[in-house]
Amino acid sequence: MKIVFLGVGEAFDENYPNNAHLIISDQTTILLDCGDSAVRQLWKYTSDHNLIDCLFITHRHSDHLFGIPALLGRMLEEKRTKDLTIICSEKIKEDIERISEHAYQGLKSNFGFNINFIIAEEEKSIQFNELTLSFALSNHTSHNLAVKINNGKNIVCYSGDGIINEQSWDLYQDANLLIHEAYTYDKEIRGHVKIKDLITAAEKYNVKCLALTHFKRDFIKNELEKYLPVILKNDNLQIIIPKPMDEYEIN
């Protein structure tokens, strides 16, 4: 299983594209979230308009959602014929249909491929090809579903946004890779996690590797370098801070 960190930034960072990641398994490629700057990263990574089989959207904020019209529009221009599955909550399904029509009127009627929605719900699982996807609700300012992706050999989890809770940590237990938003080191910010708490919990729940993304832009500029020695020096847990377009392999 290969992970491509297309974007690792928060909503308004001018230097880092929005948090979004490709999960490439034996038979299936999933794009996790699709903000407006993240979709450009996808086309830098690949010109293959058929690469993505499935799109998963964690929540309704624009930096996780508003790239979808551009994604679909380019697939249309490139004459994609392969079906695309979108996994999301019922409310996000309505959002996707609305913003796609608003961005490119009549877009839906021009598709040469089918868009199939699968509705995700907390504490339920979905089978998609060789992958099992399970979900948990995090504590965020918007309804956010974290996801666990299991290919039968390895587990990758992705938080979207939101403060860790018991439900989400049950989901992340024993993950080979956990991609988690990490807004600040120890400062309370509503709807976001503190790195200090995140590391402690990842150790407790036997996470093998923790990928920190979605830093608050001011934290990157003013504080991250100071905290790097504390963050990265850990004997019990591998911690990585990926850059845009970095790749990570799980064997």
C-alpha cells in the first residue's frame, strides 16, 4: 500500500496545499478529501484521469470539499468513462451536487461516466473492492467522519479534522499509519487537536507511524522549529511530518 501526501496544509495556508492524500492499494486508489488547492496537486502527480476509483470526503468545510467541481470537470474534459464512487455523509452528497452544478452549470448531464454515491455513517463499515472502510465521528465544528482503511494486511487511518475522542481512538487502534491533523503543540483551539495529546494517545493505542499534517499556519512560521526536537524524539512511536507530494510505503 502506498500513500501520497498530496497536500498537508490547513484551510488558509498560502504555502501548503489543502490536506488531501492518495491511498494506492493493489486494486484500488482512493483520494481522501479534495480541497481547491489539493486537486491541483493531484494533476501534478498524475495525468491519468482514471487513476482514482473512489473519493472520500470527511466533512463540509471548503478546504476538504471545494475542489470536487474542478476534479469532475477535468475528468469530463479528459473523456473519462470509468465509474467514480464518492463516499461521504448524506449532507455532503447534497453539497457536492449543489456546488458542482453552481461551478459548472449542466456538468452532471455531460458526464460520460457514472458517479455512484455511498453514504458513510459512524460506527458502520463499507466494503469497496478489496478495502474495508470504517468510520468514527470526531469532535469538530462540522460533522467530521474519520476513516479507517483496511486492505486485509495493513491499516491506514485519516482523521480529517477534529479533536480525538474515545470513538475515534477505537478506530485508530493498531494502525500501521495514522494521518492526523495537528494544529498546535499544546494550545487549545476549538475543533482541533493538540500535538502533545495526539502523540500520547497514539502511543497508548499502538499506532505504528503517526503522520502530522494540517498545522496552523502561524504555528509553522513561529513555533514548529522550536518543538521539532520534542515531537520527533520518540522511542515508542515513529512520527513523520510529510511535505506535499511525499510518499510512504507500507509493506
